[in-house]
Amino acid sequence: MTDRPRLWLLSWAAALSGLFLILGILVTAGWSPLLDADRALSRPFADAVADHAHVITGLRWFELATGTLAAELATVAIALLLWWKGHPRAGVYFALVNAATILSVQVLKPLFDRDRPEWQIAERLLHNGSYPSGHAAWAASILGSLAVLVSMLVRKAPMRKLAYAALLLAVLAIGADRLLLGRHFVTDVAGGMLLGGFWVLVVLALYSPIPRGHAVSARPLVVSVPHGKRDLAVVLNPIKVEDLSQFRSVVTQMAIESGWSEPTWHYTTVEDPGTGQAHQAAIDGADLVLVCGGDGTVREVCTELAGTGIPVGIVPAGTGNLLGRNLSLPLYFRSAIDVALNGQDRAIDMVRISGDGVEETSFLVMAGMGFDAAIMEGVNEDIKKKVGWIAYVLSALKALMFPTMKLEVSIDDGPFTKHRARTLVVGNVGYLQGGMPLIPNASIDDGQLDVVILYPKKFLSWIPLAVRVLTKQKRSDTTITRFTGSKVVVRSAVDVPRQIDGDIIASGSELTCETVHGRLLVRVPR
């Protein structure tokens, strides 16, 4: 929807407003064919529940929950949430649509001044204008504007379709409530939905929720790439984008507009998930490498380009996107591409990791043993493709009572200390999905690793533990133990599941992690 031309949006908005006015004029003028049909269609709804007091009570509560005050509170809350989540223009768009709808309903009801149906429920009669239905109007505007934002921010097609279906059902439920309570005629509900849809489209035509270009208002950066040589390479996991040709077109257009060369493209494969492509880009003399994929693809590319001085622009396209989230990168594709092309370079740490049965490699986010690795191991890939992060939640529920591990931990070559744990995480960053601050003091460029050991003794012990994590409590005890150092060695009494940046590696009993300070250049927001 956000990529529709302005003329298309305004044309449809004009069509909706025309239908709204025609309906309003006809019902106000008392055109009998329409009024007779209106009554014939509307009355049976109210008659169907007239003798069911418990149903009417439920409908009354639903009416209250979707009324004017609820619409106003929802508008403010959702707009603020969007702003807080880094989508200020989306928040402004949502607020404008719904404020305009609420105000226009208050103005239009007295103008049309249509009487309410005489079969309203008797417990509480409404006497203000019937056309248009206010509930239907802001249901269409709130849920319609949310549908626009879903099309922009939700990447997985199955999740988008599920969201669209839920929003449509909600609109229909609110419309049905107005008819079942006898508050409105069918034309009132239709008029309200037309009015709400009008504001969704007209505001979208005049004010786009798409974020502005990253460099529009920022001060120019010092030129680090010689003029005339701005070669761009893109390493892409092709299964992570829905429309490959459209993605290529967008990146190419934005790159040329930002002063880069037309990009060269390197696609990852199952056999080579990014290392060979990044190596070829470096040999070809790329001045900037964009990588689009999940955390695994990003890790492969960054590991290969570490120490080369070639900055990496990250376009997060996976399920977790933990590195992108911890670098405050936008998850909206166009904004992420914009930051990758026009952001500033930041030197971040990498972590060398080795262990029994594991060749020495590197990670950027986290490595773990126990429960967190069991989550990754238990994820159903088919479910993950359809619903994304929900697959991790389902796997976590199954793995909550992962068996207790007996561990020994050494920090900076110090003596080993003994611990009991359900999971151990070595973090280069601090935040998990949803902004969960597992290691809130971790910083990706401080040259330090942060270790957290979690040991909830019983199933219900996860609840206070989660509260402590979410509230960023620093207290350490047998439930949560924390360490910090530049080198970490972990030993387990038995082989346990292990993961590196969300990718499962062979089960084993030992991991050695050592930070390499400032090893990699990545593009971040200015």
C-alpha cells in the first residue's frame, strides 16, 4: 500500500468519499427504496438477540470497549508505541488518520442528523445522529491504518495475511455489534467504514509513514572513500527476500542516488553461506559491502571482512536479527538500506571461539550452552518460515526444564569456579528479541565479554527470574550469576547442546571465547 502512487490513493479516496456522501444524502432526503431496504436488512439483526439478555450484556460491554474513549486511548497509545519503537513517521501517520476520523464523525453526525432505529435496546437509548456510525468509522480507520503499517513493517507473508485477517474480522465484529444492539442501520455502518477508509487513504497520499532518508537532515560525514571510487557489493541470501527483482531494483536505485556505483551481486548458497561471497567482494575492491540475511549470513560475511577495513552495511532479514537490533539498525528494509549506504562507520568487537569438536571461528552476538542452545535445536523450521519468532517461543516452552548442567568457568585465565546451571550465555551484546535485557551492561565495542549463568531450580522459578531480567536487576546469586572479562573458558561435566549466534554446533563439553577489540567496521545510524 505504501508504494502506491499518490494519484491512485487520492482516486480511491475520492471514490470512498463520493459513496459516503451519496449514502448520506439519500438517507437524509428520505429516499424510500433505500430506507425500505435499509430497514429490511437491519431489523433482523436486533430481533435475533432481543430475547437473549446475556448476549445483549456481552454486546454492551463490547460497545463500551470499542467506543469513542477507547478509540482515543488506542490512538494515543499506539502512536506513542510506534514512536518509541523507532517509527516516528508511522506514529504520526496513525495519529493523523484516527484524529481526523474522530473529529469528522463529531462534525458530520449533526449535519446529517438521522434518527436512530426505533428498535434500539431499551436499557440505554442513544439520541445523537445515526449517520455515520462512529464505532464503524474509527474501527475502519484504526484497523485500516494498522493494515497499512503491517504491509510496511511485517516481512513474512503468512504473518501479514494472518494480521490482515484478524483486522478484517475485528472491523466486521464492531459493525455487527452496532446492528445487533439496534444502534444503527446497515447504511450507517457502511457510511462509517467508508469515512474511515477515506481518511486512511487521503492521509497516506499526503503524509507517507515511510521513514525519511537517513542523510536528509544529518550533517555530511567526512569522506572516507576517494571521489570517483565508491564500489558497492551486495551479499544476499536470496531466500530472505520475497521479491528478488524488486529488492535488487530498490537497492540499485538507492545506491545510485547516494553516490555509489551500481552494485555487484553475490548470492549465498547452502554450501557457502557468505564467506566465499564476501571474500570475492573484497578481492574485487569493494569499498562497502552490504549483507542481507539472517544472523548466520551476517556472521559469515563479517568474519571474512574483519580486519580488512571494508565497512559492512547490514540489512537484517532473518528471524532474530540480534546484531541489527543491538546496533539500533531499523528493520524496515528501505531504512536499513539507507543506513547501510549513508550511515557512519563504527568499530565493533568480534569474539574468537573454539572448543571440542569445533574449528576456531568467530561470533558477533552470543554463544551459549544448555537451555538457549536447546531452543535453537528444537525450532521447527517449517513453523519458523511461516510465523517467524513465534517458533522460538514454542521451542522455549518445550525446553524450559532443560536438565541441570555442572559447569566450571574461568575468566581471564583465572581459577575455575564451579556452578550449576540450566543455561550459560557468553555475550558480545546484551539484548535478545523483544528488547529483553539479558545482559544489559554488555557493549559491543568495550573489549569485554559478559557471561550470565541462569539456574532456575523449579519450573515456576522462571517467573521471578524473568522479572529480574526484564527489570535489569544487577544482584547476583545462585539463580543469576554474572561475570565480565576479555577471555572466558567454560567446561561442562557432560556433552550439552551449544550454539553460536543462533546456529547450532556439535554438542560438546567446552567452549573458549576471547574478544578481539574493534576488529570490524559496520555501518550504524548517525
